Amino acid sequence: MLTSQFLTYVAFFVLSAIALIGAFLAVTLRNLVRAALGLILSFMGVAGIYFVLEAEFVAIVQVIIYIGAISVLILFAIMLTRGLMTSAASTQNSQWIGAAFVGMLMFAVLFFVAITTNWPLAQPHTISDLIPRLGADLVTTYLLPFEAVSLLLLAALIGAIVIARE
Amino acid sequence: MPILVPDINLRIIAPALIVTVTAIVVLLGELVTPAERKRWLGYLSIAGLVVAAFAAFSLWGANASGFSGMVVADNFGLFLTLTIALSAALSILLSIPFIHAHEIDQGEYYVLLLASVAGMIVMATATDLIVIFLGLELLSLPLYILAAFQREDTRSLEAGIKYFLLGAFSSAFFLYGIALVFGATGTTNLAKIAASLAQSAGSPMLSIGVGLLMVGFAFKVALVPFHWWTPDVYDGAPTTVTAFMSVAVKAAAFGAFFRTFQFALPALALDWRAVAAVLAVLTMTLGNVAALLQSNVKRMLAYSSIAHAGYILIALVAMSANGLSSALFYLLAYTVTNLGAFGAVIALSDGARERLEIKDFAGAAREHPLVALALTICLLSLAGFPPFAGFVGKFLIFGAAVETGWAWLAVIGVLNSLVSVYFYLRPVVQMYMSEPAEGWSGIRVAPLVALALLIAVISVIALGVFPAPAIALAAGGLIR
Amino acid sequence: MPIDYLPILVMVVVVVAFAAIALTLSSLTGPRHPTAAKLEPYESGMPPFGSARRRISIKYYLTAVLFILFDIEIIFFYPWAVLFRQLKLFGLVEMGVFVLILLIGYVYVWRKGGFNWD
């Protein structure tokens, strides 16, 4: 049991490191295509953390939507913009000090929350009873948000056509 | 595993449902309507909004909740629904000639506007943070596109991108806030959050979560210091879209803001009332002072809308039944007044060439006396002069603040109103005192714009002279 | 339990190790006689032409956006499909409404020529 817990910790720290390194590359690399690849690395680390947290469905969604689809969209968006493809503009502008300050403040606040909260432990479960529960909630308790999502997707669809039509 | 039967109550979401169905019909209509008949899609949209308003009215006093406590049809939400439907209908009246003149008359314009209205109604009647969030997204996403709808105009595209980036950013804050509140209370339902907080003390996680929720709302209603996007977006977006979002987004977002804070979080009132009071002072003051410096009418009205968000926030600080009803009345008064002001600005434009600098208004009173009079009435109402709607609204809000011991806040509000008189009167002075500028000849006011303007001005006067019925409707808004 | 993923971890380690060892060994032991033709990028046997940093058509963007939207739709299918039989008729009707709204979007995109390449 001790080794299991130990391995979980190791997995968490390795995956966190992957997510952080990816995020760091995404914001510091000057070549946007490489920055996007850094972002994908970060997505992968986050997906792994979801697995460690036993949120398997969210982890799979992360892989399918973010790594599978959104990354492709970001790369396409870079490649269809003439200026962005080859630009090596600086990733810092005059506001970086303010942004860094706000970012650090946000981190300090959330860090404070993380260490002062008495985190309750979730009941042990397996993926095979989690997903049916999600499905049942989706069409009963969360029916209204569920249908609202389809309307949101429809609006996004129309928006994509309006914006990208030639 | 037993499966519950869903708690379906289509009647209480009838207004949102009707707007959604109208949007879908208009979308399909767009596919079969020839280019010269696109205006009929606009008329169809208005018809849908009128039916939705009747549905909301028929639900008056129902006080029913449904969909497992996700939405409620109480008078508070229904009043906002009516306000939102009115603002959308007036905006479409202004839009039909406007988008024709600017050669962007596509049915998608109305579809996106209606989708946004559906999101607003959902947000104003939601009693669960998840549904509030989805309403927020559903109202915002179409507006990002509408802001960029003049695709030939780089400023419109800039407005769309800025609005999208900052909107997405604020959504992230809001969502993080929901997550932390859920972590602290174990639920996203407003009633259950209130029940949970009545029993247990707060925690740092809860406070930070509530703070992030406030940041999310503050972005949407443009409170200082989360207002930076407003002038650029309002300035760059098509004028009719600016008119619509300056009023309707406020109604929806303030509705959810009040419901979340006053109903679900009274346990933390000591903290958030103080923060909201500071935000209200900053917002009113900065909005009015910045509006003094503008030479462009759209930017002036953008800063003015920031200032008005500050006044409405005073009603939240008051946290009383009177505060709630005064906010509802104020939102309605602001809706008709601001749409009237934008309508007059659109009426004075020359086809696709808009007259947006204040100095361009010189001599308008001689060429278009009625439009100039309408604009004057609306600007006086915005400044808070009696006997117009804006005066009653301010009177009620400041009264609610004094009643609950926030007299100093009311004093700052009154001082701000005095400052605002100066910039609201500047276009009036230009119109009446200056010699006519060039290019006035041959401008015809489109009949639909004239109609919208007439409805707005009559409402401004009616709400100012006979406010009692509207106040009575707003006072029935039992929050739950 | 996260420990259940141990076999996957082992597989990841083996795969990475195999790739690393195979590449290192072949680069260490293989003969190396570079010529201009050998150093060209491999494009399925075609002679490479043009810059790789060309600007691509905006049509790809539309395709990618449509892909994301329908991808998200499918995600919502999954937990529903797992429980399909127990959800009886109401589950079917609810998913029907969900799909219908997106189907209208599909018809719209189709009629607007969103799927046409030319």
C-alpha cells in the first residue's frame, strides 16, 4: 500500500513537471508553432493529473478535445495567418511586470486556499460506475444545462460560418 | 442504480424556449429568404420576442421552480425577462435599416441576437451556478460575433477580438469561482449554498471563490477596475449592437449578480457589501470623469454605461427588498433611455456614414427638431433630471441606500450625477446653440428608427411621470 | 485507483526506452555518407518543392472549428450511451432534442457551403 501511495506521488510530480514545462515553453518560445507544441505538452500533463485524481472521464475528454481538436485548431490558426507563421516577435510587452504581479498574487491566493483547506476525501469508486452516474445526471438533474450546451454549440457553429466565410 | 425521472417543467422556461425556437426558425428562414427580403427575418424576430414577453407576463406570480431547482419563474426574473425582450425588440427595430445601410443584412444577425437573448433570459432566471455560467456563455458568444459583424471594418473586428479575449478571461475567473464555491459548500445550487452557509462558518476557499465570482460579474457589467474593454468594444462594434449590449447584458448579468449575492451569500454580506461599495464608488467616479473627456458619442455613452453600472451596484450594497426593486426599475429605465439615445444617434446618421463626433451634431435641432428633442430628453434622463425615467431610478436607488445606512454612498452617487450633467449636455448644446455643420441636407430618418425612438421616448416620459405601475411590478420580485 | 495504471506506466517506459535505444544504436553503429540528396526532407518519394511555411487556406480553419464542435457533441453521447437502456424513452427524446439542435446547425452549414472546398 505504501508503494502504491509513493508511486502515485511520483506520478503526480512528474506529470505536474510536464504540465509546467509545457506551459513555460508555450509562453516563452518565440516561434508560435513551437509554443503551440509546448501547450500540447502542457495539456498532456494536465490529462495525466486527471488520471491520477481518478477523474478518468475528464482525463479522456482532455485528451480528445484539447489534445485532439483544440491543438489542431490552434496550429491551423497559426498557419493561416501570414504574419504569425514566421514572426519572432518578443513574447514580452511593456505590461509584463504588471501581469507577473497579478499572476503571482493569484498564485499566492490560491496557494493559501490550498494549504488552509481541510480537503474532504472522495469515496473510492471505479470508472465503470462513474460514467453511468454521469450519464444519468446529464439527462435528469442537469437536463437544462445539457440542452443549453447544444444551443451554445449551435451559436458557435453559426459564429464560425459568419466569421470565416469568404 | 435507480434513475430519477427528470423534473421537466416547460412552462417556466417558456420565454427562453420561444426565443430559442424563433432563433432556429429565423436561421432556417435565412437559408430560403432572398437577399432583398431579409428584413422580414427581423420582423419575425420581433414577433417571437413579443410572444416571449406575453409568455413571461402569463407566468407573473407563478413563483415556480423547475428542472431540479435549476431555474425559477419568479417576478424578479420575469421583470428582467421583459426588460431584455423589450431591449432586444427595440434594438432590432433600429437594426433593420441600419444593417441594410451598412450592407451586412444577413439573417445570422438576428439569429445571433436572439441566441444571446435566450442566454440572457436563462441567466436572469437561473438558480444554479452551472446554469448561470451557461447563460453567461450563451449570451456572450453571439455578442463576440455581433461585435465583429462589420467584417470590412477593422475596428469592428478589433472590437470582436477584444471582447472575446477579455470575455473568455472573465469566464475563466467566474468558472474558477464556481469551482471553489462548490468545493466549500458541496453544491452549485443557490438555495443549497445559502442553506449550507447558514449552518457552517466560512472558509478561505469560500471567500476566494466568492471574490472570483464577483470579478466575473464585474467584468460582464463593466465595473472599474474590470472595465478596460468597454470603450473600445462599444466604440468599434456596430452601433445597434452597442446599443443592445449596453442595456441587455447589464440586465441579465446584474440579475444573476443580485440573485447570487443577495440570495445565496447573505452569510458573507459583511465582506462583499464593503467590497461592492468600494467598486461602486470607483465605477461611478471613473466612469463619469472619463466620460467628461470624450469627444466621440459612442465612447461617451460607453463611459456613461460604466457609470450607470456603478449606480446600480449601490442597490446591491443596500441589500434590501427596496434595493432589489429599485435596481429592477433602474435597469428598465436605463434600457429605454439608452436605447433612445442610441436610436437618436442612428437617426442622425447619413446612410452608412455615421455622425459620431459630438461636434458633428452642430445645428441638428434646426434640421431635425424632433430627433434632437428625443436625444435631449434621453440625455437629460441619463443625467437624472425630472420628470424623466432616469430621475425616478436614481431617486429609488439612492433612497434604498439611505434607508439601509449607506447615506454616504448615496451622497457620492448624487455628486457623480451632478458631474455627469456636464457631458450629457454637451451634445445638447451643440445641437441647439451651434450653427449647422455641413451635409445635413437630404437625411431621411428611417420609419423603423423613428418608431423605436418614439417608443423609447414615450417610455422615458411615462416611467418618469407615472412610475407607480412599474415600481409595483418591480416590487413584487420575490427572490428565491 | 491510480495504481491500476501501473501497466500503462510500464508500457510507456518500455516504449520510450525502445525508441531511445533503437535510435541511439542506429546512429552510433550505422555508416554515414551524407550527400545533398540524402539530406533532403523525405516527402513520400516526391521531390520537395516550395516553402513549408506557406500560408494555408482559411477553409482549414472552418473544418477544424466544425470538427471541435462535433467532437464535443460526441463526448456528450458517451455517458448517455453507456446507460442507454435504463434511460428509457425520455433519455432518447432528450438526446434527440440535443442532436436535433445540432442537426439544424449541420443543415445550415451545409446549405451555406461550409463543406464545399471550391
